[in-house]
Amino acid sequence: MFNRKGFTLIELLIVVVIIGILAAIAIPKFAATKDKAKLASVKTDLRNLMTSQEAYFSDFATYAADYAALQAKTNASLSTGNSASVGGVASGFTATVNNSSITTGFTKCQVQVGAGAASTADGVLTCS
């Protein structure tokens, strides 16, 4: 006789529980994606530092001794949250880029080129 329209309290609670379960599954997946993006920025910055070192070598016939010298002469820059260290001599260099805000997985990558590099790892990015 009565024509009631709408949802019951039980139906609404079931929907809220289902949404909560889906959110509990999805949120960790998004967190891992964010860390992957940060690691990609670390790798990109390291490749850019390699290019900057080669440009520096082209101009001065030696590699930049540190990141400050490299930045001053080539306008090298890093993505937000990344930090770098560079060590160079006349015949090679080592560069490391780190992002301490990465919560899971690798947080830094490095490369060695020329002097001091292992013959199989010359110019190869390694992350740890």
C-alpha cells in the first residue's frame, strides 16, 4: 500500500564497505606508482648530468671536479627532491643522484665513465 522509494540502511552500509575495500586496495598501488616516477626522475637527472659532463669536457678538455663547477659552466639542474654529487678528473667522472623521499625500492643511481670505471659498467646506470 505504501510506495516507499530509496535505499535501506543496510544497502547503504554495504556500498560504503565495498568502497572502503576498493580504496584499501588502490591506495598502496598509487603510492608505488609515485615512487616509480621519482626513480624515473633520478635516472633522467643522471643522464642529464652525463650530458652536461660531456659538454664540460668538450669546452675544457677535462671533466668537472664537482657538481657546483658543472652547474656554473653548463647550467645543469635537478628535479625537485633530487640531490647530486659529481667527481671528475681529466679522464673520467662518477656521478650520483639521490632522492631521499622515495619510500620503497631504490633511492639513488650512479654512473661511472672513463677513469676508474669497471670495463663492463662504463656508462651504465646502476641503482641501489
